[in-house]
Amino acid sequence: YIELTYALERDAPPFEGNDIKSPESLSRYVLETYSKKGSKVFDPFFGLGTNMFIAEERGRTPFGCEVDQDRYEWTAGQLENWTHMICDDAGRVGKYGLPKMDLITTCPPFMEARDKWNPLYGGDPKYDGYDKYLKRMKFIFSKMPALMKKTTPLIIQLNNINGKKGFTPLIHDMAYALQKDFIQTGETIVQWKNPIKDYPFTTLLAFKKR
């Protein structure tokens, strides 16, 4: 259990709000706890680039993957290591010849169990449903061990979802989906100081590869 301040330090891009972002304080905590200066850090869902920006701020070398063209261009355009950013589905990351990473950390897109719209497929109705979401997450993360050293941690930010359609135990379900390729080594509850409404805390799951 730790406490961190909830504050979004970077302005949102013109095409999107900051609702998908996590506070920079969380990224700093993860990077400083699980890596050191000079480390190679990979985020398979870099979104609006928080982990990538903080990696450079803290003397790490960022590598990342983002399927959304607008998010990719906005983030890569502000990074010194912009050539390490990939615009593609993270499930295809193996074809890019990336080096072994010292840390993999991400906050993947969330999905409620009773929703149909699958964020990993842009809402393509052929892939509707939570079961297909978890199956794809399992596949994407199965590509991560090839980028990991024996000692490389995988840190995933997750939240259970208590939505209008019911409760989604996303933390449990994601950990279960990853158990073939990873061993869970820890779980940290992050309590926010000055939280926004209905978001008092988040969770970090730590894994090592099998």
C-alpha cells in the first residue's frame, strides 16, 4: 500500500481528453522502483505516452507500441527516442527486432465484462465480448517474455470496474489470463491523494516470466 498524488501534469492533445491518462506520479514510482538510469523500458499500450515521457525524464530509454495513429504521432513527436516508438498492434511486436528490456510496464485498455464493444479491436463486431478481450490480452502478453531478461519485471496497472452493468473483477481475470506465461510476484494498492470522483485508488500487479 502506497499513497501518491493524483495530478495530470501534461495537457491533453487537441484530439482527445486526458481521461485515459494515469498521473505522472504513478509512472515515476514504477520506474524508480523497478528500474534504474539507463534501463530500457517498454510499454505495449503507450497511449498518450506518460510512461515514455517519464522514462526520458528519469534517464531511462523508452520503447513503446501504440495502435492508434493519432496517439502514436502525438507522443512520438515529443520524444527524443521517437524512433523507438512503433505504430502497430502490440501482438505483432515480435517482428520489430526490439532489444531485451529491463522493465515492461503498461496500463492496458479496460473492458467491462457485460460490454460488447472490445477496445482491442476498435469495436469490430466480429470480436465483441469480454471473453475475446481476455483472449487477446493473453495473446499480446504472451509476446512479452521474448523481450524480457530473466530478471525483467512486468508491471501492469489495473482496476476492477464497478459499472452500471455490474462488477468486473478485471484484476483477477487478467492475472488468471496471464498465468501460463507469468508468475505473479506482487500486488500494490495505490491510494490517491486528491483523487478525482469515483477513482480513489488503483492497483499495480507485478509479474516475472516463467
